[in-house]
Amino acid sequence: MRYTRLERNWVMYDVGNSALVLLSTSVVPIYFNAINTGASSAELVTAWANAQTIASLVVALLMPILGSIADFAGNKIKFFIGSFFTGLVLCFAQALPMGALPFLVIYVLCTIGLNSSMTFYDAMLCDITDDERMDAVSSSGYAWGYVGSTIPFMLCLALIFLGPSLLGLETLVCTRLSFVITGIWWLAFTLPLIRTYRQRYAKERRPNQTAASIVAETFVGLKGTVRAILSNRALLVFMIAFFFYIDGVHTVIAMATSYGSALGIDSSQLILALLVTQFVAFPSAIIYGRLAGRVGTLKMITIAVLAYVGIVTFAAFFLQSAVEFWILAILVGLFQGGVQALSRSYFGRLIPKDRANEYYGFFDIFGRYASVMGTLLVSVVTSLTHDPSLGVLSIGILLMLGFVMLVKLSRMPGAAV
């Protein structure tokens, strides 16, 4: 498929932000564990889970309100730029030497900026393409994001592993410099989208409308949107299903490296395995987008959710060594991009385009609260049992609930499949 210039620039933002996502799910947990000396494996997993929970909760609370305001003509790009630059500055700030707690605070704030920008970015999908191309464009964003993010990531790995011997720098110093490399990459692949994006669907401002009236109208509009979602049975069932199944996806992504590190798996093995995930996910996401056009988007989402039930079970019962972690990384790569991309595009076809940010804000609530529930569940179960494996296993229940709701949705008349 030939992309338009705007579609291509939109895809490139995934290439930029995915570099920070990859760094945050691989190197950052290991770095945090290294500077948080004296903590047990259960304490490390709990602290990291709590950080993910806080970041997800803040984004979930903010996005419907900010998203509704961003739906007014000309606002979407402003909110996108604001959240992006917030995340970018804090990405660079993580390169400063500091203790474990200050680092965790800055990491949480950076994650809030990153995830907020991604919500506005998701809503841009309705502006940059049409319904028939959404699956393919959304899948390409995730696919190229996976493979493109490996370039700065490999530079960071080379610096971390070779820097001490070739440059005479400490490993921790080399790790801090990786935040600088990643931030520069993120900026470079964001500027084209900022320059070319134009908001296609928007709520129109009234003449001389003040900021206060916009905020007041936003809260009134949010009530109307809630009623509209509740009255649209197919949309509501999908959002509930998404709430449950995306929990497993996000929690596996967020906790995999921390969990593997806590089990004593060598950090180099963890990082290289996750690098393989990126390369596996590249063709898998594209193939998922093409299969969705043949057998149905909803069916492909359902298959991926069922696969994640198996992945979580494998992680809980069989993950003990680097070999099993490599298997886990490959399995995640096969389904991760597909389920995320198709969820984004499927939702985009169900909602009114001129209120895309507002609806994606609620979409983000369901996704982020699911992340909150997943990481919090891992944290609580691990703390109570002192067994990280049981914490991982507990999210399988949520995945199964999501699967059941998707099956129910597929049987509803009028649901786009």
C-alpha cells in the first residue's frame, strides 16, 4: 500500500516514541534495580509495578478532559506538542545522576508525557486516513515503530556494553547517556508530523468563545459522550472487553524485564531477547493488518487475546531461565503489535470522527485503568505471596474476561467484524 505524506509522517511518530518505550521496558527497569541497592526481588517488582500504576492512573484521569478540549478546531496539535515536549524534557532529565526515588519520580512524569502524546496521536488516525485504510495504517505504525526503534536501541546497547572498555566510562554513565540518544531520536521523528498535520475533524468554536466557556462545554460534552457510549451497545461491549484484555498486554510489556531481572536472568539476555521481540513484531503487525481485511478485525483481536492467555500461563509456570525468556519474547512479538494496532483502528471505525480525541480519551481510560489494575494486581499478589510468578499468573483471569466479552461482541448484530 502506498502511503500519503501525512500517513507516512504519522507512522514515523511511532518510530520515534517506540524508541523510548523499548528503552523503558528493557534497560530502565534494570537500571532502576541497579541503583536501588539492598532491595529484595519482591520489593523491586512491587516498586516498578507501583510506578506503572501511578503513571497509568494519571493519564487515565486527564485524557477524557484534555481530549475533549483538544477536539476543538486547532487544539489537537497544540496538546500533542505540549505533552510530547514534556515527555522529551523529562527523558533527557533521566540522564542526570540521582537516587532511586528521584529517578522513579522523573520516570513516572516522563511516562505521563509520553502516554498523553500517544493518546492525541491515536486520535489523529481519524484525520490522516479513512476507514478502509485504518487497519493497514495503524498496523504499519506499530510495525515500523518496532523495527525502527531498534536502531537507537542498538546504539544504546553498544554504548552500555562497550563504553566501559572503549571509552573508560562506567556502565551507569553509559546507561544515562542512552536517554540522550533516545530523546534525540524521538525528536527527529516527531518534527515531520508536527509540520504537516492538519486537524480534519473538529468541534467548531463559537465566535468570541472564551477558554472558560470551552472548559464548561467540555464537561457538558463529556456527559453526553458517556450517554452515547452507554447507548451504543457494540461500542460499550468492545470497550469493556478492551479494558480486560489490554491489561494483559500492557502488564506483560511493563513487567517482563523487571520480572526476568528479579528471577536472576542475566541483564544482557533480557535486553537481547526483547530486541528480538521488536524484529518479530515488525512482520507480525503488518501480517495482522492484512489478515484483518480478509477474516475480520474482531476475529484477529480475539485470536491474539487467547494467545496472550497462553503467554501469561507460560511466563508464570515455565519462565525460569534465559531460554524461556527468549521463547516468551518471541511469543509476545507475534501478537503484541497486532492486538494493539487493530484495537486502535477498530475503535476508530466505531466513533464519530469530530469527537475522536474525546472518545479516544475514554478509550485511554479503559486502557490505562486496565494497566492500573494489572500492575496493581501483580504488586498486591506478589507482596502477599512473596512469589512474583503468582503475581504474573493473576492477570490471566482478566485476559479470559476480555476474551469472553469479545466472543459476546462477535455474536451481536451490527457489530463490525
